[in-house]
Amino acid sequence: MRRRMTAALFTLATVIVTGLAATSALAQQDQLLPAFKPPPMAPIKHYPAVAVRPPTPFSDPGFISFRKDLAEAAAHKDRAALGKLVWPQIFWIQDNDLVDKKRSGIDNLAKAIDLDAKDGSGWDILTGFANEPSAMELPQQKGVYCAPADPTIDPVALEALGKATQTDPSEWGYPLQDGVELHTEAAPNAPVIEKLGMNLLRVLPDSGAAADPHAPLMLHVATPSGNTGFVDAQALAPLGGDQMCYAKDGNGWKIAGYFGGAAP
């Protein structure tokens, strides 16, 4: 999902910032402590451009209507309404099958996305999936569609890119449209270095939260040309990540399963 990469990086940034704040406080108490300086990042070199084509929307009218109902339930945090949109039994898979067959579909879904989290993040996850227009049919399970759908990428080129950069797919994202702006700093009004084409982008580990909580989250990325800069997180999608799955019965579409989710 679009938001998954940004949420993970935001969480990572929060942990880092909290740790730095604690370090700073200790340093003030004891002037003998050296100032904390993160190790410098290795220079980023140019890498082969790997073309990517974002997934297309799943245009089934019933699915579009279902997504509106899901968005409505998420907006009002209405668990009863959500329960009507979930199969009585669902699957939940990470590295193995985590579903509790003694519990209802809505209960298993709630556990998978941490629906009862006090910060409301579980409902935010639902909102994100409700706003995701793409979906792809599972090859091994006809009639089950999972969202978001995968982008189109040459698998041979992707494997070669991973070997050349010593990275895995979780470190990569792609623009949602041609011409996304790369900025010099983590601010949307900073000077533009280049406008990005439809190629994979390496997301750097020092991406983090904006100083202004109301400002858009900007991700630090490296481009195939070797440039590094910042892009609006909402303009990128990650490779891999969680997927919510749906299937249709006589009453319409319902949530049928989940790949990924909260730690058991």
C-alpha cells in the first residue's frame, strides 16, 4: 500500500529522533560526554535504470462500490459496519498461517491490522486500502483479488539491480506518475534537482519525519543518475508490503484475507 513504506519510515524516524533527544539530554547533564554524531552514509553511486509501470485500477463496479462502503466504515470507526464487509472466515498469512479458526473473520482481521490500537492506526490502514484502486487476482486462487496490485517490472532486471546494489526489494519504491520532482531538501518548496522518470528509486535509510508535523513527509531517495534528494512520500509506492484480499459472493465483495499484518 502506498502508505506502508512511509508509515514504517515515520516510525523508524520517531525512534531515531527520540533516541537523539535522550542522548542530547544526557550530554547536557554531563559535559564530558561527546556529542552524538551518526556515522556518515556511504556515497550513493548511479545504478541501472529499471523501468516500472504502476498497476491499473480494478474497474469492477461492485468493487468500487464496496471500497466506498469500506471507506465509510473506516471513517466512522464502525466495527459493526466493517463486520458486514468481512467473510465469516478469512485467511491471514505472514511466513505461515496465523488465522485463529475459532474466531470470526472480523476478529482475525482486527488482530491482523491492530484495529484496536489506541492511536487509531488500524482504522487508518483500512482507509488506505479503501482508497487503493488497484487489485490483482491471485494466480493460485481464482476469484480472490488482492490489493494493491503489483507494478509491472522486468524480473530479470530487478534481480540484477539487487545484485548490483546489494539491496533487497524492501529498499525500493517507484513514482506513481511521470515527472515527480526531486528536491534538494526535505521541503516541497525546495529547489528541484530533476524530474523523475518511471524507474525504480532507492529509498535511503535516513528518510524521516518532517520537523513540522503538518508538512508533507519527504523521503530521501537516490536516482539512477546518482543524484540524491527528497520527494513527497505520497508520490511514491513501495515494492512489496501488506495486501488485503477480497472475494465476491451473492451479496457483493467482502474482505477474504490478509497478507502481512501486525506481529503475532
